[in-house]
Amino acid sequence: AFAGDDVDVVGYYGASSTVLDRAGTSGTILSAQDSAIYAEGLTLTGGTGSSGTSRFGGAVLSYATTASSAASVSLVDCEVHDNSATYGGGVAAYGWGELLLTDTEVYDNTASTSGGGVFVQKGTASCTGGGVTDNVSTGEGGGLYMSTTSGTFTATSCDFTNNSPDDAAGGAGGFGTEADSAYGAAATFSCAGN
């Protein structure tokens, strides 16, 4: 975890050669709390989410503690697979965190509550190129789950395929969100070129 420290992590030989595997130990692989992380050409696998009872972001967590603090994770040409968490089996933008996925594949991740691939709560996230595929949530949003607290997700030429919920109530497969008037604003999802 990088709390307050900005970090660049670059796999110069690409994601197939540079693997960050958290297997055998618990926790998120890349976690930015009130800081910025730029990651390129990496495979992130084996993550189990942030510590505590509600684990966020199996492989990646962007977490800003206040609206005025900056937290950002940018993944470029990365693969995020075989991770698990309570919320956001692959990646999560929590608090006011920002998550930018560019030509990144998020696949085969599992969430025990919501957002098998991606979870967004209050934060902003985008996916340009790449895809979110074959993720599973035992609740809602196999591919993506948006919290009610005015989170934003934008997809541009990003494939969402074969994501599924395991919710007995019939939760959303590709995308899920909930309605809650307590926050006064709804989550926003937009697509272009998909």
C-alpha cells in the first residue's frame, strides 16, 4: 500500500513477463490511499483485497479519504486476473478514488458481495480499450457494480462479456447499481464505441 506516496511501476517486458502474484499472502497488490499509482505492463494476480472485514479491490484499490484528497490508480496494458475481494474482485475505486484502465484486461475475478471485475463507490472510473470479462459476483454486478453514492464509470471501446452474478434475487450480470436517496445523486454509467 502506498499512503501519500506517488509511485510508478513499469514492467518493461510487458504483462506476460512481469507478474505481481500475491498468492499465499492476503491483501491488495496495489493500493493508493491519497496518492497516485501509475502501473504499466504488469500482470496482477492472487490479490484478496484490503484488510478488514470488508475487503475492497482484490488486486487494485484507489482510495481517497476526503473529496479534496487525491487518489488515483492508472493501469496501462495490464492484466488483472484471479483475484478476489468482498467488493471489486479485480479493482475498486472507493471513497473519492479515481481508477483509469487503458488497454487493460480484467478477467476471472470474484467478489463475494458486489462487482466481480470492478467496484465503484463515490469515485470515478474509466475503461478505454481492453475489457472486463468472465468475472463473477455472488451478489450483483458480475462485471461492474456502481454504488449509489454518485460514482461515475465511462467505457470507451471496452468489452464487457461473460460476466455473471450468482444472486438468487436475479442481480445484474454485466452491470449492477442500487438506488438510495440518502446520497441525493445516482451513479452514472456511459458507453461509447462498445
